[in-house]
Amino acid sequence: MNELIAVIIFIVIFIIFNNLNTKIRRLEKEISDLNDKISRAGDESETVQKKTPTEKTFTQQQAEPQQTNKNIQHNEEIPTPADKDRLTPVFDFLKQNVLTIIGIFTLVLGIGYFVKYAIDKNWIGEAARAGIGFCTGAGIIIIGYFIRKNYTTFSSIITGGGIAVLYFTATIAFREYHLFTQNTAFATTVLITAVSIVLSYYYKSQVLIIFSLIGGFTAPLMISTGHSNYLFLFIYLTLLNIGMLAASFLQHWKSVGWTAYIFTTCYLFYWTHKSPELLNITFYMISYAVFYIFALHDYIRKKALSSSDIAILVLTNFSSILGLIYTFNTLKYEPPIIFPLVFAAINAVLFFREYGKKDFGIAYSVFAGLVTSLITAAVAIQFKTHLITSIWAIETTLLLFIWKKTGHKIFRIFFYILFPLVITAQLVTWTAYFGTKDLAIIFNSPFITSSFTIVSIIINLYLLRNTEKESQNKDLNFFEDLSTVISYGVIYITFLLEITYHISEMHWAAITSVGLLFSIFYIFILLLLRKPLNIRNNIQNILIYLLFILIIITIAVPTPSVVTAILSKKLAPGFYLLHLLQWIPFTYVCFKIIPSSEFHKREISYWLLSLTLIIFTSCELHHTYVLMISNNIPQSYEADKHFNILYLPIIWTILASIFIYTGLKKNIREYNKIGFTLVGLMVLKLYGYDVWQMDNISRISAFLVLGIILLLSSFAFQRLKNLIRDMMDKKDKNEEAADHPSG
């Protein structure tokens, strides 16, 4: 009784909806006719009232719209059909059919809950439950068939819902109720898939065939018993893919191929990981052929490649290589590079075809990029690099290259999606340095793999540098800047890990000192190449700040420990000379790079530069003095105390005098402030601490030297001040003489 009431309610709702929809369509037509009548009446009225314009008025009225159009073209870029958002049709479809989609799923759930309620009440048995499910699915499909002419999209969606009901009913009947065997269940799902594909072609509905393919690809999962028969499974998937290929060629449905590719690749990867065997290779090659032909559909018919075609070409080549090489490596077969070379040869045929026609368009660039990338991948595999890292790195470069050649922004977006995966894979590659012993210098797997990533990154940086900035798209610019920073970071970490790995047996101070020294020179190289690398001024300033901070850290933290290690015979004395190389980048940056940069636009820059010079000079002389005077660690304590009390005030006084003199000469007030601040610190240190630690002779010497230096500095200051004053007085007299010439 309840079932009959539910059916009656459903039929009534459908009749009401159909009548309401018919009335709405009639009203829309009447409104449209009324608008046409009003528009025609308005045109006739305007024609009667309009006077014949003079030639001048007519010219002005023509010129003004033209000028307006020109301004609009200059100020606002009119979007072309090529620039139209690719997701707009999807969103339009969802907006127009969201209620239909929700409704069909709600209906399926309602039927499911009704059947569950009937089961709980023991109204129907297991066979009857399955029968209700099959009948319900078939009924929904029949309703969709009868309303297909007036409601095309709606009929496609509810037909898809009916197919889903059939799939789930077959699955439950096999897995839960055990009403038939696995072979019967599989035959049933295959029959449902075949019927749904025929209906899709008959309705010419892309939505319906996607429903059908999803059901077809998930059918093996629905009827699985846990005992895998991969040969049977992939024969079935191959037949399904061939049907997909035929449907895509007949109706030109791109989404069909993408759906099949995603499911097939997931199945292949799972099989390869679970049970690698030679049979994998056969189905990888078959799938490669199917999806390669699918990707070349437009190329064969129209001699053109869309962004979707290029994307599936790239993915098909590299996903196939990934699975095939993994199979070969797991089974210990050689040589694995045969697959990328075979794929490179296949793409080379089309590349030379384009070259022979002298057609250097998009297809030529794509096939050239594929051939180059596949050969590069073969080299990476031959050198036993980490497969995923190398292939993904090469693929990022290929995506960026294709974007630059074709202008399809989808490849740039794919680059930003794949780039984080490359970085993640590179992080995994670096872990090989930890816990591994006796790696060869340079010619080791982690470094060679990282080298391929670095080469890819360098090419990416070049392509990004030569790519026109999209000033209106701040998000893409942000990701571009972020990927550039991360790229420089990957290069830095790669060399840093290689260096520190091979000196890991040395004293910790030596390792830290070498690491910081490498960091200083890495930043120095970036500053030297700032113009070729197109590094902006604000980034240059940040690099200079970072360089100075690293110099301060190096001279203040690990270097004292290096001195201690040398005195305790844990390091050779010559090692101390290594860190003196810091003076090269520091001196060059101060005299060559800073004067031509915007470093001094901020007052804090003067203070950071001066602080670096003070600490660098003071600590360097301190460490050198301790090494020259001391033979062991106890003697170094006395030398350290003697230097801080006697020589450090003298050094600070000399530096303060230099700052004051430079500030006066170049009229830079900050240097004057720094000089006088340093003098104040030195005087406080001298009178507050040092004089109480000195003997009489040292105390007298310090006061005498300090007094002489202060007097000389004062004399120089007074002389320079008088010189400037005389120059200004002379300038004023000359100006007065010019204003009042003698008679």
C-alpha cells in the first residue's frame, strides 16, 4: 500500500512539474514577443522625432563613439574567446542543473531508504529487493527516454541516476545477498555499461557517457572478492578504453578520454605496485597507444593541438615511463632506458613530420619538447637517479616550455601544481645523505638526482625571467615569485648537503664555518649575477642584509671555536686561513655593488654596514692575535684578555675616526652618529671596565694612545670644518660681487 502511495505521489509531482514548466515556457514566449513589439514601436517613434543632422553634428556624433571605443580599448582589455575561462561552461551547467542533480540523488537516496525500511519490516525478501532495485533503475531510464525531446539535459541526468541504481543493485545482489556468481555479476555490469554507452550515443549526451564510464570502471571494484585476476581485469579495461576511443572519435568528447585515462592509470599503478610482472608492460604499452591516439584526434583531423590534447600527451608519456621503469627496476631487468627512448622515437616521428613541412607552430614545439624531455629522462634513468624526482622535474620544465610556446595558461597552472610535488620528491631525495656512508664525491645518486632538478630549475628560471609579467593576475605573480625563491633555495641546499656530507667527520666548528662560508659565497654569486638573473632592487637589498648578517654570525660563532680547535690540535692551523675568504665578498660588495644599488635609501643600512665592519674587523684581529701569541688553550685566555683591554679600544677609536671623517667628507650624518656612538661605547668600556684590569704601564699606554687619536681626530674635524666654512664664505662673496659689479 505504501509503495502504491509513493508511486502515485511521484506521478502527481511529475505531472504538476510538467504542466508548470509548459506554462513557464508559454509565458517566456509571450514576454519575448511583447519585448519585440515595444522595441519596434520605440524605433519608429525615434525615427519620426529625429531631425536630419548637419554634416558637423554627424561628424561629431561619429567621432565621439570612435574616441570612446579607442579609450575603452586602451584602458580595458576586452576578453577574447580564447581567454574565456574554461571552467565557465562547467559552472553554467551546474547553476542551471543543480536542482536536477540534487533531485536525482535525493530520489535515489529516498528509494534506498524506502527499501531499507521495507527490509527492516520484513515486507520483502532478498530476491524481491534486488528486483525492486532493477525495476526502479529501469523505470527511471524509461522516464528519461520519454521526456528526452522536451527536457534533454534533465533526461540525461535522470537516466544517469537510473544507471547508477542498476549498478548498485547488481553490486548489492552479488556482495550482500549472493543471488548470483561473480561471473554473472560481472556480465550484468558489463551489460549495464554497454546499454548506458548505447544510450549516451543515442542521446548524444556527454554527461550520460561519463556516468556510464564511471560505472564501467568501478564495476570490477563492486564485484571484487579480494582475489585479483589482473589479466581478465585489464582485458576488460582495454575493451572499455577502445569503446571510449570510438565514442570520442564519433562525438569528439574530450572528457570521456580524461575519465578513462584517470581510472586506467590508477588501476595500472595499483597493479604495478601490488604485483609487478612482465604482463604489466603489455598493458602499459596498449594503454599508451590508446591514449596517444586519443590525444592526437584533433591533430589527425584538423592539424591542431588543443591544451587538453597537449596535457594528456605529456601525462601519457610520463605516467607510462614511471610505471614501466618501476616494473623493470623491481624485476631487475635491463636496460630500463629503452622505454623513454622508444617513446622519444615515437614523438620524434611527428616532430620530423612538422619539421619537414616547415611548420614551426604549436605542434612542432610540443613534439620537440617531448623528445628532449624523454631523452633527458633516459639519461637520468641511466645514471640511476631517483626516478620520480627526475621525471617530475623534467615535466615541470616541459610544461613551462609548452606554455611559453603555445600561450595556453593551463600549462602554467599545471606547472604550479606539479612544482610542489617536485620539491617534495627532492626532500625525499636529500634524505639519502642521512644514514648512508661512503658516498662518492659528486657521482652519487642523491647529488646526480639533485643535479637534474637543478638543471630543470635553471631552465625554469630562464623561462620565467623571459615571460611577460601578468600585472593584472597577482596570484600568478605571487606563485611565480615564490617558485623562484624556492628554486634558489633548492640549488643552495643541494650543494650545501653535498659539501657538509663529505666533511661530516671534521670538528663541528669546521663544518659550521664551511657551511656559513658557502652561504656567504652563494649570496655573493647571486649579487654578481643580479642583472642576468633580473633580481629586483628590493631583493638585492635583502641579499646584502643577509650577507652582512651571515658574516657577523660566522666571525662571532664558529670562528672562536675554530681557533680553540686549532690550539687543541683538532684542526690544522691552515684551516683558519679558509674563513679569511669572507673578505673577498665583503670588500667587493661594499665598493662595487652597494654604490650602484639602492642599499643606502634606508638609514638602517648605514648602521648594519658599520656594525658588520666593526665586528668583522675587531673579531678578525682578535682571532689572529690569539693564534699568533698562544700555543695552547690556557695561553689563549691571557691573550684574549690582553687584546680586549689594550688593543680593542684602539681599534674602535680608529674605526670611529674613519666613520666621522667619512661622514664629514661625504656629508652623511649617519656615519657621524655611528662614529660618535662608537667613541662613547669605547670610552664607557675603558673607564668602566678596562682601567681596573690593567697594570700601570698598560693603563698609561692606553690613555696616551687614546688621547693622541682623539686629538688628531678633533684636529682633523676642526680643519675640515674650517675648510668648509672658508669655501662657503668665498662662494657668498663671489655671488655678491656678481650681483653688484663696480662702475
